[in-house]
Amino acid sequence: MIQLLFMVIFSEMAVIMVLSFKTPFRKLVIMGLDRLKRGRGPVVVKTVAGTVFVVMVSSVYSMMEIQKRWVGDDGPVSSTDQVLMVRHLLEATLMGATIFLALMIDRLHHYIRELRIRRKTMDAVKKQGQGSNDKKPDGFDKVKSLEEELMTLREKLKQLESDMEAKTKQINAAEVNTVALRKQSEGLLLEYDRLLEENESLRGQLQSLDRKLSRSDSKKNL
């Protein structure tokens, strides 16, 4: 049991050293831990850790029992209890170190993964920034062309406004001429009515003169 715990501790220390330094074995260890954390791996690891923790608690309890016997007995301590005390202490220490190193490996693996993810995101952001910088000249040309189109549209708008002002002046002049023609036509109509009335009065006078002349001629003939 103690030899197995020593092997596990040295293995965990080796894994921690590999994860702490950037070496070709680091990727292999990270891939192995990634696979270990998939599927049933976490359940197996938790089961083993729980078993080790229970055995460690049992060793601590055994040490407490031996210490109680030492306190209760006034005689000399037996060599068997001393050997058992040292054995249980060594086992509890090794198992505690095993659990602690396992937690360190888990945290190192987690931080390394987070660091890799953040580096990938930073690289992606840098690539996007470089792409946007490369696309800036095209965007500048587009903006310049849009400004030129805006200037041409403004000139066309000014030309249309001037044409509209000229047309408005022409329409106003035509309206003034129309009003003058209306007034002139109304005057002509009034003059025409007056002339018609004078013509009728002259006709009446001519008719009366013709009657008078016809009467005078008839009297002369008599």
C-alpha cells in the first residue's frame, strides 16, 4: 500500500512538472487529461478519490484510538502500537498528499485550457483587426466615391432649383399677361356692347328718318 502511494505521488509530481513547463510531452499529457475527463472518467476519478479519502479517515481514526490507549495506559508504550502509529501516520500523510497533488493537477489542467482558449480568442481578434485594417482602403475609396456622388447630386439639385425659379418666373409672367388679356377682353366686350347699342339706336334713327321721308314724298305726290 505504501509503495503504491509513493508511486502515485511520484507520478503526480511528474505530471505537475510536465504541465508546468512547455515541452513536447505537455500536449500528450493535456490530451490524456482531456480524455480522462470525458465519459465515465470523472466518475471513476471521483470514486477512487472518495475511496482514498475514506481510507485516510480510517487511518486517522486508528491513530486517534492508539493515542487514546497511550493516554489511558500508565505503563510503557508497546512497540506494536508505535509501529502501527507510524504506519498509519505515513499512510494518512501519503494519501493526503495524493489527493492534494490530484487537485493541483486538475487546477493546472483547467488553467492551461482557459489560457489556450483565451489565446485563441485573442488570435481571432487580432486576425479580425488585421482584416479590418486591410479592408480600410477599400472602405475609404467607397466613402470617397459616395462623397463625389453627393457633390454631383448637390450640383444637380442647385441646377434644378435654378430651373424651377426660371419656370416660376415664366409662369408668373404668363399669369400677369393672362390677367391683362382678361381685362382687355372685358373692355373689348364692354365696347362691343356699347357699339351694339349705338348701332341699334342709329338703326332706329335711320328707320324713323326713312319713315319721315316716305311720308313727305307721299304728300308731295298728292
